[in-house]
Amino acid sequence: MPEIRPEILFRVNSVFRLLFLLFTLSPLISGCTSARLDEAAWQDQRLSAVWPQSPEKGRIKILQVVRGAQDVVEASSGTVKKIFDYVTGNKEEFIDFYTPQCIAADGNGLFYVADPSIGIVHKYNLAGKEVQYIFQAGEKRLGSPVGVALDSDNSLYVTDAQHAAIFKFSPDGVFLRELDGKGVLLRPAGIAIKSNGDKLVADILANKVFVFDKNDLLKGEFTGPDFTELFNKPAYIAVDKQDNVYVSDTMNFTVRVFDANSRYLRSQGQIGDVPGSFARPKGVALDSDQNLYVLDSIFGNFQIFDQKGQLLLYVGQEGALPGEFMLPSGIFIDRNDRIYISDTFNHRIQIYQYLKEKVLK
């Protein structure tokens, strides 16, 4: 985990004062949480990059870059501005991303980002132009939230590596319960939810993937008897629309693929420095065509594979411009094929669009 600079520590104290006020006054600043962001509003007109470049047909385009609350909240008037001014004494002060990791989104403009270094889950509502924060789970303050996932009811699950725990919150951010993983969970990270409500949790320190059922009870370890390999720092996890499971086996430099019945199917990729291989695979996600996206923090890109394991495209390189990354970690694709990426050490979220091939009827 990165060391927090002294100036950040001072700032975090002010952050928690602000968070308390934000939650205290949440009825005043919570607008249309069920609103949907208009399609045209997703595209930042200043950005136009597409991959691959012309004359080839574009498959991925960049939509926008979110650096923090200042890109979303209309703080020039209203309650939010008054709160920021009162707490910080600085009209330009906002709570930005520090080390954003896992992301979960509802497809309408609402997304959550785990930020472990400052113990916060950011809640961004692009449609309502709201930013709120989750930092408390009952009597516990979040320690190091890494994974986030939304179930079919839009309840939020948060894995906390420091507390070795999984917390559940209502769609309104109210703490509901801590899942019972005592004595089992060591350092939970990525989390994904199957269509039957099973929660799959990758545990980096235990080198295992655990399963909690639809009632949040521990079922046991994931993987069937045919999986004879050993995970080495499994970190991120994704589930496709057929409930196939994809686990980034980070220090084995591959992605493990299982079917809905936990039967091991294949591994995608191996260590290397050429396209199709990995140096440090992190986040994994699937688009609506079942293409597999794998984020590589060392390469500073994401690679796209079809279900046969063939490399289709890679996007990005190391850097700080839009379309470039610095040690990225989390990736999420919503039901509308929008791709959210935690550009971790550029301290921002980048959002892209998969340009799906239209089927002629």
C-alpha cells in the first residue's frame, strides 16, 4: 500500500469533518438519485480519441475524465458550496481521488469508487451532479476499502483489506451488516456478484476466492476439484452474463476462467512484454459481446480478448494525458458498454465506450 504523504494526512482530517457534514445534510443535497444521465452528456466534447485509429474501424472511444468532485458538482451555488467553504475555507477545495481502485456502476450515471489509502468509498452521481462519501460501517470506520459491487437491488458491498471484512450498505448508503468472514478472510480485494446472488471475493493474502450466498452467508471456497493450480495473489474478479467467472491471478500473470458451475475452463495470458501477455494483470471486465478486458498496471493499458482467447485490441500507454494511464488498477463495464477505469496514480477515473457492432436484421 502506498505511503500517505504528511500533507495528505492534514487534509484527511478536514475531509472527515466535511464528510460528517455531508451526511448530516444529505437530505438537502441528495437530488434525483434515480435520474438517468442523458446520452449526449456522457461525451466530453473536448475529447475525441478512438482506438484503433483511422482508417481502421473504431471500437473504443474515450468519453470523459473525472478527476474529482470539481468535475461533477455544481459548487458555484447552493448548499454544497456553502459546506465546502465552511469546512475548508477554500472555494476550490474538494475531496479528490487519491488511490482509486475498484469501481461499480449502475449504468445511469451513478458509480462508486473504492479509495483505500484514505479509507473512503466515493459515490458519484453524474445525472444529479452529486458527490457523496461512505467512510463508516456501523461502529467501524473504513480502513482500506478495495472492492465494490452492486447487487440486483443496488445494495453496495465493500471489501475492506485492513479490517479483513465485507460490509453491506443500502442504496442510500445506510450500513446494513458485516458479512461473517471471521477466521476465513485475510485480505479481501475484488468482489463480483452472480445472477443467483452469490458473492465471489478474491482474497490476496489467503490466495483463495471465497463464496457468500444470496443471504450473505459463507458457502466456502470457489473452484471445483478439476482446478489443480494454486492462486498466487488473486486480486480482481468479474462475472459475465452467463455467470462465467474471471479471476486475475496477479502473480501467476494470468486470468483464470471458470464456468457457472465452478469448472475450470482455461487461463488467459502469461508473463511477457508483448501484446497478449501480462506484466501485472489487475482489473477484469466483460462487455456485452463477452469480450474480456484485462487491465495491466505495468503496461499502463487494457487488452481486449475474445472468448477464444485471441487478442483483439489494446488501448493506452503510460502517461498522464487522456487515454494514458499510470499504474491503473480497477475496471468496470456497465450494461450500456461504458468502461470505467481507475487510473490510480493519475488520481482519476477515465470513462470509455465500447462501440458495439450493430446487427443487421
